Amino acid sequence: MRKPSPACFKVFGAAAENGSMKYFFDYKLAERYGYGMAVYIAAETSDLQRAIDLTNTRRLRAGRRLIEDARTEDVLSAMRNTGLLPTETDEAEQASRARLAEAQRIAAKQLKRG
């Protein structure tokens, strides 16, 4: 899989302007969900981190506890909860169905042969 060009980051506005989106891009996500969805996840995570940074600035001035940094897992969880991504069980069921279909195909071939 080829690396994204810097031009692709221009699509996502403020997240791309400061270059933070590239720190959240994950090639494993691109392999799993496709390149476009991986870029979208990186942009969402970057936006979340920017909001956390602004909130932490206010909390620091007020002497309050800081919020933890954004994690890609948090964005993936939110996307699953809203239906933008399949749930883990859906993915496991799909993999199980694919294995079953493959086993049935192999069994059918063996029956044809003999």
C-alpha cells in the first residue's frame, strides 16, 4: 500500500493544516477498513485531540486535572456505536461465514472428484 501524499490531507481542513492528522494515520486501519476510512478515522482522531488540547489549556489555567490524549480506539468505538463501522462481533461472524463457505466449497470439489 502506498503512503498518502500531503495533498490528501488538505481535504480535512484544520486537522490537516497543523499536520496532526498524519500522526493518527494507521496503515493497519487502511488494510482493515480501506484507505478512505483510515483517512477519515485519522481526521476524526485529530479533531478530537485538538478539542482535548483546547480543553486542557482551559483546565490548566483553572488548576484542574487534565484530560487524557485522544486514542484511535476511542474514535473506532464511537464509530461502531453510531453504526459507521461494523461491530467486532459482526466482523467475527463475517470471518466465520467466510471460513464456512470456503470449507463447503472444498467439500463440494472433493465430492465432484470422487
